[in-house]
Amino acid sequence: MDRLDNTIRPYAWGSTTAIPRLLGVEPTGEPQAEMWMGAHPGAPSRTARGPLTELIEAAPERELGTETVAKFGPRLPFLLKILAAGAPLSLQVHPDLAQAKEGYEGEERRGVPIDAPHRNYKDANHKPELICALTEFDGLCGFRAPDEAGDLLAALEIDSLKPYVDMLHAHPEDAALREVLTAVLSADPEQMATTVTEATAACTRLGGPHAPYAEIAHHYPGDPGVIAAMLLNHVRLQPGEALFLGAGVPHAYLNGLGVEIMANSDNVLRCGLTPKHVDVPELLRIVRFEASDPGVLRPEASPDGEEVYETPIDEFRLSRYVLPQGTAAHELTLRTPQILLCTAGSVQAGEHALTLTPGQSVFVPAGEKAGVSGTGTVFRATVVA
């Protein structure tokens, strides 16, 4: 079992206080957006034996187990994060596995540099995600029903939005959502900026269900993503609740602290709320234009106390243990690799009883004896092999 030393990413949207508060340290005044736990080449976790990437490269079956290597290859298939949003992240979607493979191979054939700002596919993998709230957590997830989105826009009483309102009320679901998103992202930038400014004032005045969009616009004045965001469901998670974000589902995290786990990929197509490249034709190929309930997840408890967040993919499996004072130790040994992350209290992990306090984590190689005891909350990340 290896104690992890993890990199904190200073993205501009990050909260300056949430991760320091979790870790019990003084804020630096700089954004601290994400703490990465895993073997992503961009910021691998460090151990006393060396970077986790190097440990896995040197002995993949010892670290990951034969079943994991057989199913996913010689790499850790997930990345675990603590995510602290102090401002909205970009509105985005992720491709499915076939789309990612096709997109990556196409850009490789065309000779698009891997670090080019207009490159969409950094790898050939999909990027399903799960976010579990540690604090109250706001986000956008999936399309509203077109009629509902039309009513939300109509209430703003802005002439330039009336064509979108008419489309949303008159056309079938897929066509309505596709046509409006296409129109918003393809509109004249100056005219759209004026519309967004008017919409911002109206959302501020109306409040209620419009209030989240006024806040988004405060961070991204004039961005067409503000109007695109109004097509999506607004969700407020309570601590312990989660969202699963599958391929083609537009989403954005707005505010809050959470534990996030994802397949190990960097493939993102942006829809707005960003100064970065937006590839509208490719985006429209990836987005699933269907209204959906956000599907808030609550963990399913098993007899041994493990609370599992069920998802339909195998690259990751997230669960947690909430350990009251005086609880007996929980046996966690698996044939697959694990990362254990403490988010509350003080717990002891493994045969050598490594103490973990909030924000601290360990990597458990496949088959290594593992258990947790103490008083607190521990998240467990592994794979389905």
C-alpha cells in the first residue's frame, strides 16, 4: 500500500478555499481546482517507490492484477479527483468509445498536432464521469424537455430569442434541441453578445429558476454558452448525492466540492462558457439530442457497509464507507487496484495502519491485503474487471 502525494491543478475556475479547508491548511490565495489521484501522465501521483505511472509500467500485472490488464491493458483505467469549483466550468460533452477512436485516428491521419488548440481528441478513449458531492454542489446535466426550455427563454421577453422559443415549442424533441443549439453556437458573435447581455439582466431580475444563469453570465459575459446552458437541467446535489455523465450528455459543473472519477481520457468537446476552441460541427456529431432527467444517484448500501454508486461502465467503480466511532474494521482486499481517499475524520488503512485524514489517499495494488478502521468517511475507487 502506497501513500499518495498528489498534484493540485490551479485552473482559473477553481475555488481558492475549498481544497485548503478540506486539507486543513491555509489558502494560498491562488485557485486550487482539482487534486489528481492516479496514473495520468499529465500529473501522476507520487509514492515512496516512485511515480505511480512508473510503478505500473515496470510491473503492470503486479500493480493492476492480471484481470485488469487483460481487460484494459497495462494502465490504470481511471483517474480520481477532488474537484473544487469556485466558478462554472466549460459547457462540454464527451465522445463514446467508437467516436473517440474514429476522431483520434482522423486527427492523427490529418497530422493535427496533439497539442494544437483546435485538436479535439487527445486519445482514443471515452470519458464517462461520476461526480459525488462533498458539499452542496450545483451543476448542469442533460437537456430539459424542449417545452420547458422554451418557457424558460420566453420568460426573458427578448425579441432575438423568440425564434428559438418557437422552435422549441413547435418541433419534435431531437430537431428542436439540435436546431436551437446549432443556431446559438453559429450566431453572429456581436449580436449574440448583445442578446446574452439582455438575457443576463432579465435572469437577474426574474431570479428563481433563472438565477443560476445570471450567475453563469456574471463569469462569462456575452458568451453564447449562457443561452445554451438554459437548454439544460439545473441540478443541486446534496452531500453524498452524485451524477453520472455518460457520452454525448452536455454538462457543466458550476459550484461546490466533490469527489470525481472518470475513465482516463482527455477528450472534451466544448459547447461554450470558455475562451477555448469550439468545434461546432464535431460537437453536433457527438451530442445526444434527447431530453433526460439528470438522474441523481444515491449510494446503494451493502451488508458490509459499503455504499456503491452504480454506473453502467467498467473503467471505474466508486463507493464509500461511512465509519461511525467504534465500528469494526472493514476488509477491502480485491483482485483489482484500488485508491482509498479519506474525506472526513481520521481512518487507518492497511496492515501497517497508515493514518489518513481528509484529502489523504493511498494506492492499493491488486491482491494486497487492505482494510480500513477508525472514524470518518473513505471513498474507494477501483475497476470492474
